[in-house]
Amino acid sequence: MSSRTIVEDKKLAGTVKRFLYSQKVAPYVLVSPFIISFLIFFLVPTIQTINMSFHKVISLNSMEFIGIKNYTRLWNVHFFNAIRTNTIYTLICVCTMIPIPIILSVILNDKLIRGRNFYRSVFFIPSLTSVIVAGVSFRLIFGSLPNALFNWLLSFVGVEPVSWNMEYWPAMFIMVCLALWRVTGVYMIYFLSGLQSIPEELYESADIDGADSVKKFFHITLPLLKPTTLYVLTLVIFEGYRMFGESYVYWEENTPGDLGLTITRYIYMEAFRKNDMGFGSAIGITLLCIVMIINVIQLKSFGLFRKED
């Protein structure tokens, strides 16, 4: 190799290095993995799903354009039952999966609590468990037979055995219990991170002013946890409306009165069980719009889009 070629290679390498490390180009290089994965795994599939929702999908290479007929088919009792189940489930999750992790995080953030790292691990470990594995355990715990664990415990207080997966509200209860058991630890970690960013000087000043623990919680902790709370609230709403595993693990097939039927499970039944990908795509796009509208409303109501003074 000639010396001229070596010099040219060094110049080229230097040019590439200066290009990649420049202040204008480096940010785009760093975020390029996210942009590429977003395009491949979200944007392109979403566009394809929107396209399929206006077609009757015969096969992967054969589709017949039918306009909005798939969307008009959404006006049926099964879809509205799924919307109702998801909405009630999400409301219950919002009322439980935000207050409980906040309280736990405040308790485990106290330096006087011994072994708090151990307790944090205990609450976080369920999130590592598969929803199917956990669901099988919950099916045994909340079985309909009198000798099932929970019915056996209820018998001590004189309550008759409950058919947990055959009645609407007991079914909702076991779905929420499964989700709460799995995700409480994750949301608790989020709130712990938020608590550790609150300056200790604020609590010291409150102590000097004679504020008790309750006043410090409502006047210091909660207001300063607002960004974390909004983030968790957005996650809870999103997870609530896209919930699938907690329903599927109890009811694999159609149930009387659409018991436990959720929107995502309805997509699964129509798109994969009945091989109606066009209608399943229409349900999925409708679900995406519902979640986006609800999240935009809740973010706007909390002042996220408000201009700073």
C-alpha cells in the first residue's frame, strides 16, 4: 500500500470522525437506534394496520377495499361490552394503582424503616413473573369450588362460596387483584425515584414550622410528585385499555354475556381466531384513538400543555 493511499485513508477516517462527533450530527447518531426501531416496530405496522382496516383481508397478498365497512361493524354488543369492561377496569386501576404505590413508597423511603431494601425487592419481584404463570396461580386461589383457597377463607366469616370467574364483579375483582399484585412494585419504584428528588430542606423547614407528617405529605410530597404521578397515570390508562393477559388467563373462549371480554381480547378473537384481519385492524385503530384521546384529555386537564408564565 502506498504512502499516498495511507494518507488518504487517514484523512477519510478523520473526516468521518469529525462528522460523527460534531455537535450537529452527534445527537442524531445517538437517537438513531430509537428512530429506526420506532419506524420498524411501530410506525410501519401502524400504517399497515390502518390500511388493512379499510380492506377485507383474504390473504397476505390479496386484499379487497371495502371502505369503512369494518368500522361500521364495530356497532355491536360485543364491542360495547368490551369497552365497558376496559373502562371500569381502568377506573378501578387508577383508584388503586396510584394511591397504594405512593403510600408504600413513602413508607419505604423512611430511613427509620429497617430492611427497607429487602421490602422494596419483595414488592418488585412479582413484576418479573409472567402474567400467564401468575394467572394460573390466581385461578387456583380464586377457584369456584368451596375448598379453593379464597372461598375456604371466606367460609370462616360465614360467606358462601363465590363463582369468581362466572359473575361480572367477582371477575373484575380477580383481574384487578392480579394486575395490582404484578405492577405495584414497578410503580412504587417510580414514586421512590420521585421522592428522592425532593429536597430534604423542605421537610426540615416544615418541621421547624410545626407541620406533622400528614401536612407534609399533602403540602410537600404530593405536589412535588405531580410529574411522576402524571407519568404513572398515563401508564395505568394505557395498560388498562390494552389489558389482555389478565382476561385471557381466566377465559380462553367466549363467555356468556361477554364476561371478561376486553378490547384486546376481542381483537385476538376476530383477527386470529376468526381470521378476520380487516375487522381486527379496525378494532385496534379504534383502541389506539380511544387511548390517545383519553390521555390527551387527562394531560391537558393537569396543565401539561399550558404555556409557562
